[in-house]
Amino acid sequence: MDSRIQRRPFPASQRRKEPGRSRINIQRSRGRNRDQIRHSPMKLARYVGDGKVAIMEEVEPTCPEGGLLIQTEACGLCSGELMSWYMDKKVPHVIGHEVSGIVLESQDPRFPVGSKVFPHHHAPCGECEYCKTGRSVHCAQWKATKLNPGGMAERFAVPIGNLTDTLITNSLRAVDAALIEPFACVLKALRVAQRQEKPAVIGLGVMGLMHLIALGEGAVGYDINPLRVAWAKRLGLDVRLSKSLEANAHDTIYVCPGTQQAFEDAVRLAQPGARICMFAPLAPDQKLQVPQEVYFRDISIVSAYSCGPEDTRAAWDLINKGILKAEQVVSDFIGLEDLPGAYLAMKRGEILKPMVIFQN
């Protein structure tokens, strides 16, 4: 494969078919009986270890009590799903949580059959100490909830516990609705770091691009990869190669790569009293080395992990206003059968981000 970041456009034919496909799904879902639902085979993508994904087939899940059964329309590949140290402990694991789809079966009147939805793969209880103090990602229910079997499947189930963070997305294209979860993570980082007047973003992968788009005018991005810098420039963003770092130039710095070098670049960029937000972790065998100047220059370090319901609602609102479009951050719109190759290509840095479009 060409080592340059490539772009496979979202086919215009699929864009035209999207509304009609929704109507067909509504009729089909009303006509399926429970025996058909229990025995319908479906395809899915499973992480099998050693940095690889395989396409497999299994029986689709049933609609859980009080929950939903969803027909998947679009699902993006998260950069976190590329981290072997994180994924290997989950083997075998159906990947995919940046997902949108259409309700096939519903046991909740808020989400009628035929509705387009975004379900977060985790949802908090809303009642515990963590939820009441704005730390919902540490809620026990948040950690326990998940989609069954995962979003990178032709169909998946949304348990009742996840419905507190499931949104109706009828006004959005499926490919844009699938960006709600990653964009919500970015909005949480902006909230935690309390953006000041001179923000900067280190790393121009998908999440770095979303940071810059959310920050808007005045934000500057840096990356070591000239191809990523070129992509960001085509979006009209203010970006530079990392070798052009301007010391003491920024008061809020968002660090997207989980590397020591990215953190050290952030320290170089930071003005006295600046705040650095760590958006990604280092690998378990690596320890973050914090230079002495962080103390003497009053530089604060915060972190932002995942997102809660308030962040997903904010992301839905901004995407609904057209702030973020899939074509800005997705390089390859592909079929499920192409995902194993795209997974490796993204891992090698050859493509920016793939998103699977499901043919239903």
C-alpha cells in the first residue's frame, strides 16, 4: 500500500440511498418475528491478538429486556483500538464503539423502531458519588455497561443501562453520528483543561484534528508527520511541523499522542502558568518523565479520559450545527470486509482513519 495518507471518499451513491434505506429497515423490522431474530447470522470484526482483526460470523443478539436491537449503519475505528498492549488483554474482542444505527427492535418508547440513534458503549447510573460530582466515567455502572457484542457488527444490542447515554440522531447522516463519541471525548478535554487565550494541540491524528476544529480560531497544531500537517492545512487549520515549535508560546496545550516526546514538546510550548492536558496514556512499560521546570514554571498537568453524557450531548449539538463533518477526519470509507487491511494501514500510519459503512 502507498505509504501516503490516502482518502477513499464516502460514495455519493451511498449518500443518496441513505434515507431510502432507513424506510426499508423500518418495514423489515416490523415484519421480523422473534425466531428470525434469534437465528439471523451476521458478520462482525473481532480483534484476535497480535495486532490483527478478523471478520467472523455469528448469530445476532436478541433485544435485551428494556433495551434496543440496532442495525448498524456506520462505525469508525478508534485509535485506542490500535494499541496492542490495551487490546491483547481483551482477546477475543469485538471492536467498535464509534457507532450509529437504526432501531430494529425497541423495548423503550423513547426510541421507536426506525429511529436513528447513537448509543454510547458506557453509561453511568447518575446517582453515585462520582456521577453527582461530575466524574461519571468512574461510576461502577459506567465501567460495567457495554454494547453486545460491539459496534463493529452488522447488528448489536443496547442494554437498558446504556439508554441514559443514547441519543436520537434522525437529523444527522450516519457517518457524522458515528463521530459523536470521539468528539465528546475531545469536548471533555477542552472542559477539563479550561482553554485559555493561546491553545495548542500536539499530534494531528484524528483526535488532534477534532481538538483544533473544536477550539476554533486561535488554536495552533503541531505534528512530526508532514502528511498529517498537509491534511490539516487543507481543512484551513493553523498547523506546523513540530520542528517549528515556538517555546513559551501557549497557555493551554492538548497532548494527543501517548509519548514522552509529545509531552516534552508540550513543556517547551508552555508559558509559565500554562496547563497541559494529557489526552492519551503512555504504554504500561513506559513512565512519564516530568522535567524540573514544570515545577519552577508553575505548569499544571491534567488528564482527560473518555466522556460522560453531558459531553455526548454537547458533541451531538455541535455536529448537528455542522461544526464537524466525517469527511474532515475520515480518510477511508470502507466495507466491513476491508477492515482487516485498513486496521493494519492505520496502525502503520498509512491512512488517517477508516470508517465502515454497513450495507443493509
